Amino acid sequence: MNTCTLVETTTKDNLIHQGVYAEPENKSTTALLWIHGLSSNFYSNTPFMNVMIEMCGSKGIGFALFNNRGHDTVSGIKKIDTTKEKGYTRVVGGAGIERFEECVYDIDAGISFLVHKGYKKIILVGHSTGANKACFYAGTQNDPRFSAVVLASAVCDHLVASFHISWVVTQFLKILQTIGFGNSFVMFAGPYPTTPNRLLSLLTPHSNEDVFDYDDVEHGLVTFGKITKPLLVVLGEQDESLDRPAFVIKAVYDKKTQAKQYASIIMKDADHGFKGKEKEFGKEILTFVESIK
């Protein structure tokens, strides 16, 4: 049986993130840190999380999932400020304004939380844009506290967005960025208010955020190729965000990996969120976790 608790963690740049932590009755030294995707949050898919928590608990594996600074579309995030009577102020966050590179602070805080709980074998599990963040962290941060990485629904954002956002819009966003409106919200380029800087991070090939640039077989996947710790890539065969067959993408990942222990899986009939395939997805993750040497 798991003990589930609502918890908070604080980043090195003083943001306070809420989340959920599930500690198994027969606790081991292994835990998963789930990293949610663009505009999601720690409670947005409770059926899926309940499945993961139950499956992890049966193996004695801890589970933690926190909001990150990209949670929801636009949000107010608490930031520690000792000059205030309450001890904090609020800053604007959310998918529409976050700076991708700052995801390292959020992931670091989640790892620190699990280390404080006594876990020694911490696996980063990133889904969708959370996979971009997990990949970026694992490929750029020399952090011995995590042991392995799972990249789920690891698809290229700029290839998906190219079907929805025209070249003209992209050029206009660049103009707004150039004249000093990069962090001003605009309404015309997406389903929710967002800034030119945020959209260009998503749309620009080979940007720091574009870690899954498998369309460039020769020069792409640079950050991905820097991951040397055990690595699992999970793709859905019917992922609605794919611009090409999953097996083509998988082949590029398989070619570019430098991980000392590596596996890649295409889940038959699975969509981007693995709806209806939650238990199968969880089983693949836990099988990988148990195989880590």
C-alpha cells in the first residue's frame, strides 16, 4: 500500500512547486521522478498517475510528480521573498512564458526532494515536452544523483508545429522578439496566450529545446547523444504528433544513442498520452528500471 502526500519543493531560484509523493509500504531505494509536459500539471491525468503509483508501489518504488514552471498555460507561481510579510511573492509562469533552459532548476529540485527521502536510484521519466526537459537535463547536467532516463512520446515540436503555424507567423514572431517584445503575450499564434520567445523556442530547429531533431539524421540529436546513463525511449505507434512513422524515428534514436544501456520501444496502437495503454506503458518502464545495472 502507498502513502500519498501532497508536497512542495523549492528550486534554486526560489520557485515553490506543488506536487504529489507516493511512498510504498515496503520502500526500496528506487524512485521515479515524473516530469510533465507542456501546459500540464501534477494532477492533470490522475487516472494515469494512479496506475503508475499503484504499479510502483507493488515494486517498492517511490513516485514523485511536481508542477514545473511550465505548468498550465499561464499561472502564478510562488517565489520565496523574505521581504514580504507572507514570505513569498508571485511571478508569472506557465507554458506560455517559461524559459526552457530553466527546467534544470525544476528537475534538480525534484531530485533533491527524493534524495532527502533516502532514495539512491532515481529515474527521470519525462513525457512529451517533459521528455525534452529530461533529455536536456541528462545531456547537459553532470548530476550523479540520478541513475537513468525514460523519454516517453519524445517527438519533435517544430515538425508538429509546422503544420499549424505558417512561415509568415514565425517571421513576425522573430520581428517582435527583435524589437523588444519577446516576452509580451500574443494571442494569434496558438490556443492560449504565449510569448514570441516561448514559441520560437518550440519552433526553431536545433534550439536548446529542440533536442529531438531527428529530421536531421546527420547533425541532429546532439544533446540526446550526450546521455550516457541507462536510457529508454517509448514511442506510441499512433502518436498524433508524429510527422513520420514511429519506426523511422526509432531508427534514428537507435543510431544516435551513446547510452551504456539502451532500449527503445514502439507501443502498438498507443497515442501520445498512452490512453488505454497505461498499464502496458507502466510495465515497460518498470521492466527497464529493474534491468538497470
